[in-house]
Amino acid sequence: MPAEVLITKPASFSFGHTIRSHGWYDLAPFELDEEQGRLIYVFGGQNGYGPATAELSEDEKSIRIQIHSPDFDVKEIASSVRHILRLDDDFEAFYLKTKASGSLSWVSQRNAGRLLRSPTVFEDAVKTLCTTNCSWSLTKKMVSNLVEKLGERAADGRRAFPTPVAMAAVDEKFYRDEIRAGYRSPYFVELAQAVVGGELDPEQWLTSGLSTPELKKEIKKVKGFGDYAAENLLKLLGRYDGLALDSWLRSRFYEQHNKSRVCPDKKIERHYRSYAEWKGLAIWCDMTEKWFDEKP
DNA sequence: GCGTCCAGGTCTACC
DNA sequence: GGTAGACCTGGACGC
């Protein structure tokens, strides 16, 4: 029998909207069980414990965590679940703006807006790099390869996301040949080695006192992070000032708000200007509303 | 099955 | 600061 932990749900929280908020649920070691409405994740080993697979689901008042492992750090896993589901983030100011907007009033009605994230900023950074300049199928392949070839195995045979140490231990050739990361390969080596060597601490970005533009500059110092990747990572850190425009978001905007005609990014920026520091989340909710009609 | 073309975001060199 | 070309992969397409 798996061990079970319950976490009380915040008042304005939607489990379904959070786990399907963006593509992360589709990237290993996340797995979405659509039929049962469960999110599965393999938490990395910590504090002397090995990796542990956990299934997250919900009932009326709680989030249920079922842990399939002979030994695990229950506090660490519960704390990571709070982090990945953003249970402690405050969206009241965003909901006030969306309520006033009319077109985005559904966001507060459905308690949407929480973007699923990984337990560590390092994992989110690596996955963001895997989304740059390629199709979603290639992103999935690169992330699966990383987990399969470098991740530590949990008791049930699934694997956790690789640690910075594991990623720093292999060379550029490995990333090219085994991960199929192509020209991104040296970026992974550089990122992992900088974290292991202590020159870079991505986890510190969560609590950084820097302004968002300053933090974006810091993130862009990491090879492979341009405007899109930096702004995407900032969203996962909880800073929504940037739109993180990629080709998909642009084409959805043209279709929805510009009669399918291409327009400059500045026009997109103007469209969401009233959301101020929330505009990155506003565009994401605006462009993905239909996802939740398709996936009730 | 093979070859060609294209999309995708960032980097570097150059203006 | 802006721009062009290179980077690399997988998918689509034509043969």
C-alpha cells in the first residue's frame, strides 16, 4: 500500500487547471493520467532518501499524495508539491484585473492561472532550453532522453529528473549523440557545470531581490537563454511581466485578435498593457482558454 | 528508402 | 541597436 499525505486546498485553486496549465505535464518525469485525473511525478532523492514516485489527485477539500516508495522524506515531498502546484502563490490581484477585463473573467471563475512547475528551478531551466528552436515532439524526446539516460531510478522503475551533478558528469558528445540535443549540447554542459561548481545558483532566483528586468539580464547570461527562454523561466519563477512570445503564442494571437494577420510584437504588448505586471499570465490564459473546453 | 526543404529560438559577427 | 547567417533536429513532402 502506498503512503498517503493530504494537503488542504487553498480557497481559489483548481487542480485540473493547474496540472494542465501548460505542456510541462507532458514532459518526464511528469505523467498525466487523464482517465483518473492524476498527475504522476518522480521526486528526486534527497536527505539520504532515494527517488520516490508520487501520484497527485484531489478530493473535495484536499490534494492527495500517494507515495510509492519504501522510504522517502515526507516533508520534502509535501513541500515540493506545494511548490509545483503553487499552493502558496497569491493570485488575488490578477483575478481582480481579469474580472474587470470581461474577456478573461473566466480565469477567476475557474480559479485558473497557476502554471505547473518543476520542484527545482534547475529542472525548469533545462526543460526551457529543450523548448527552444524545435518542435514539441523534439522537446519531449530530449527531456525523455535526459531522464532515461541520466535520471536515478525509483523503486517502481520510473526515473527522476537528473541532478546537476549527473548532468555535469557527461560531455558535449553525450548530449549530441544520446540526448539528441544538437547545438544545445554545450549549453547543457555549461549550465550543469556552473551549478555544480557554485558559480550559478538558479534556485536563488526564486527569492531574488532583483527587479524583473535585472533578473532577466542575469538569466540571459546563461548560454541558450534569449528573450523567449528567459521570460518563460521568469513566468515559472512567478514573475509575469514578460510575454515570452514564441511562434505558437504569436500565431495564436494573430488568429484570435488580428484576423490571422502577422503584426509586430509591440502590438501584442499593447493589447495586454492593462494587465501590467501580470501581462505574461494574461496572454497565456487568453491563448489557452480553449484547452480546457477540449479537456474538461 | 532517400534527398530536400522548412520551422523553430539563440548566438556570433558584422554594420 | 539592428540584422544576417549558422546552428541542429524531426517532420513533411516529392521522387
